[in-house]
Amino acid sequence: MFKLEARLNRSRSMMLSLYSLSFFALGSSLVFLVSLFYHLITRVEWSQRQRLGQLLLESLGYISVAMFWSIPLAVGLTYLAVTWSNTRYALGFSEVLHFVDRTPALILGVVFLYFSFLQPLYLILVYVLLAVSQLSRRWIRLSSRVRSLDIDCMLSLGHNVVGVTLTLYMRQFLFHYLGHLVAVFCNLFVIVTPVFFLKSYAVSSSVLGLKMYHWLGRDSGAAALFALTVVIFHSLRVFLDRKTSYLEVEFG
Amino acid sequence: MARTILEVRDLEAWSDDRKILDRINLNVENKKVLSIIGPRGSGKSSLLRCINRLFEERTGNRVAGDVLYEGTSIYAESRDILKLRRKFSMVFAEPTTFNHLSIFENIALGLRLERVESGAVIGEAVEKALLTVGLWDDVKSKLHSSPQRLGRGEKQLLCFARSLVLRPKVILMDEATSTVGLQKTMIFEQLIREVSAKIPVIFTTSSRKQAARISDRTAFILNGELIEVGKTSDLFMNPRDHRTEDYLTGRFG
């Protein structure tokens, strides 16, 4: 009975995991399809090749976004689902606890992987593609007239194409990337804090030396510090995003 | 008789397979305003962009013929395009301020690209340019803030100042007043008159009345073809071609 309940809980959490993964994948794909349709109907003046280039880039962008967002969210939801089933069903507690015990490590792993590696990688890829396309000036033109006028204006002032790329794109890239780095920490705190609040009350864990989070979870001062850090990081991010608002990148 | 500074010779331009300009021949006189009029899509902007070689920057665009500046071809292989573009400053239809740069840096940008190092020289040039366009009093207290909050007309004046700071030899204005209000348009027209006492101005406009007000000479372009060019008063009073007359009297366009 004990094992059966545990197995049931595990299969329920797996189902939920699958469900949430497909939900986010579906949602992101829908966003992708809608924007694809939008681009197809609004950029009739573009040549087939330009449209294809833009389409490829955007597909890459949206699929990456869909993938990268789906995984941590699905894992997070799974964790919550397991915690919920854990409290709901007393039976099978130790088995579920065993699973829960490893979940923060898994979440941490995915979150770290996502924010510290995959997202920057994706951004670098997008910006490199943008820079390359701008350098060659063959693939895509920027969508709005005003933005293409920005480039023309830079050129008319005596900038060369590399200069335009560096001034308009690399500057934006730096600000944008900096903003994302800040966001990494911000999101990390936002995601990790509640997890460890829950975790610290749920189990006494030694996975990844998580004793520390017991202290964080229970100490209100530390929690307040966390909240303040989140606010500061968010403000920084908004500020950095505003710095790049003059030129909107269509990806990500 | 004013000296010819720029000669457009048999200029043809294509965008992909579409012909944009068809054998344009045109002289630009020094210290005069030349207006280029014509309906939308007639090739006015393309002509300007051929003069500062911005046209060829777009994929699929190509040019044939020549443009001579003081007798030498601007399409010669030895020609430094970047220097040329600084000599032929351009003001676009939309205000193109760079909001990530301050008002000061927006104007100083061209000078920095020219490798002007001295802060004093740059500061002086920026102030002079802003004074010329009548924007100094409005922006002197916020020189180091973003131009984002300036009005449309003020932004366009800023762009004009940015083009003047480079001490250009020719000023190209592509419907520069089409998006600004009446008051600023009047200021612009006055400025064009003042500036043209020293530098030739080539000004494209869809407004026949504006062309009549500000220009010494006017060229009429239709479907990429130069229909007629002459003294503004002659062209408006006695057009030689019936298409010019039709356009001026509002039968089309």
C-alpha cells in the first residue's frame, strides 16, 4: 500500500510534468505561429529571400524561447505538484520525500544551466546573426522605416557599415546582455527563494549543501534581504532595458 | 551667373529590376536652393540618395551615369565615400535622433567620426550649430540628456544642427519638413534661406507651395524622369511641359 501510493504520486507528478511541458510548448508554439503569420502578412514588400532569412532567424528565436522557458517552468511546476501531493497524501511520504529531496538540485541545475548558459548563448547567437546580417546588408532589412533611417543617418554622417553595427547593435547588445545578466540573478532569486522556503519546511536536506537554505527560509531578515535584492535587480533591469528601448530587437 | 557645383549626368538607378531614375541631367548651383518636386514615388529621394551614394547601400540597388562635384566624379573608385557623405550632409524626412546618445553627443557624433579630438573645438562647434538652428536656448540646460523628450520639430532641428556641424559642401534635405508642424516648418524655411547663402541646398518636397516659397530653382520629376528644371518663377509661371503644368495645377499628384 505504502509503495503503491508512492508509485501513484510519482506517476501523477510525471503526468503533471508532461502536461506542463506540453502546455508551455504549445503556448510558445502558438505565439510563434501567430507572430509568423503577422510577419508574413505585414511584410509584403519584402523579397522572398529577405522573408525567408527573417523567418529562419525568428523561427530559431521563438523555438529557443519556447524550449528554454518550457523546461524550467515544467520542472518548477512538477516540484510544486509533488509538494502538493505530498501534503495531500500522507501515505508514501518517504518515497515522495526522496523525490522532493532531489528536486531542488534538479531545479537549481536547470535554472543555472538556463540562465547562465543557454539564455546568454541564445542571445549571443541572435545578436551575432543580427550583426552578420547587418554587416553583409544582404539578408534582412530592419522592419520599420524609422529604424532603417537610423542606419542611413549613421551612414550619411560618415560611419561605415561596421561602425554602424558596432554603434547601433553592439552597444545595444552590451546593454541588453548586461540587462539579462542582471535578470539572471533577479530571476534566480525569484525562483529559488520560494522553492527553499517550501523546501526548508518540508525536508531536512543535505543535497548540494542546502542546509544554508534552512537558515534563509526561516530567517525573516534574510528573506527581507532577498526581497530587497529582487527589487534592486528588477529596477536595474528596467533601467538597462530602457537604455535599449530606442532600438527594439525583434527577437527574444 | 551662379557657379555650378554639382552636375548630375545621365544618372540612372535601379532597385532590383525596377528602374527608379531615368537619365537624369541636372546642375546644382552654388549658394542656391534647388527644390525637387514630384508626386510620391517619383524618385526624388532616390536622386538625393544617389548624390551622397546612399542609394547603393541597399541590396539590389545599382546606379549608372555620373555625378560630378566640382568637376570630379563622386562615383570614381578612388573616392572616399565616407568623406563624401560628410561633405554632402543629409536631413531625412523623419527626425533621426539617437536616443541612446545625449543631445550634445548627437551633434558631436559626426565630428568624432572625423577624429576631432579637442573637447573645446567640439563644444564650440555644437554650440554654434545649435545657435544657427535656434535651438540653443531651449536645450542648453539639458545638453547631456537624451533627445527622446524633445518635440518632433525640435528633433528635426537637432538633425539639421548635426548636419551643419560637419561644415558640409552641399546639404540634402529629403522632405525634411514633412513631419513637423507649421511653426517649425517656417523656421526651417527661414533657415534654408539663410544657409543657402553659403552652401547649396537640395530640397525634395511634395509641396509645390513650399518649393515656390524657398527655392531659386526647381526640378520636376515624374516616374523617375526629369520633366523640367529651371528658375522657380519660370517653372511655376510658364511651365514648358504639359505634365509640369498638370502637376502644378493639381490635375494629379
